Amino acid sequence: KPRILASAVEAILGAVYQDGGFESAKAAVESIFAAKLGDLETSPVDFESDFKTRLQERAQEVKKATPNYSVESENGPDHDKTFAVSVRLDGEVLATGQGRSKKAAEQDAAKKALEQLK
């Protein structure tokens, strides 16, 4: 499963970092992900509007915890739903967001939660 594979790679890279330091870990990442890293140079990511990533980074920095999202409600017919999603950190609800998709509602919640962590 992809999640198990990702966890295994993360553990290996962590072990390389612990054993050989940052430069060794950087070399391993570059070796493993060279093709994907090349793609990043040609397709920039808009980190300014990726509130979930920014929230995760900030939550790790401030609280050493990972935010969790949960769908609180779905309203409307199947072809025109609105989702409400809450984001929690250490079990505490930081914010609730809404959107036309779960992903959009999560982004909205993360944007609001970022303001709570400033």
C-alpha cells in the first residue's frame, strides 16, 4: 500500500540522516527522487495558496503535532454539495471551513487555522 511504502521510505531517510547527517540524507533524497525533483523545476507549486501544507508545517513547528481533518457535515443534493470540515490539533478544534468539495473545505479550514497559530 502507498502509505506503508511512504512510511518505510521516511524511516529509511530518517536513519540515513541520523547516521550520516544532513548531506547524506540530501544525497539519498536526490538519488531516490531525481526524476520527480526535475519535474518540480518545470511545474512550480503555488505554496501561497496551499494552506494545508503551510498549516502542517506551522503545527509541527509550534506544537510538534499534525493537524487532523474531519467532515462535520454535507449539505445539498449530490450534484451541488457543500461540505463543512473541521481541523483539529491535539484534539482541539482550531477552525471549521466550508467548500464545494472536501478538499476545498479542508483548505478553507486550514487557512482559518493558520490565523489561530500566528
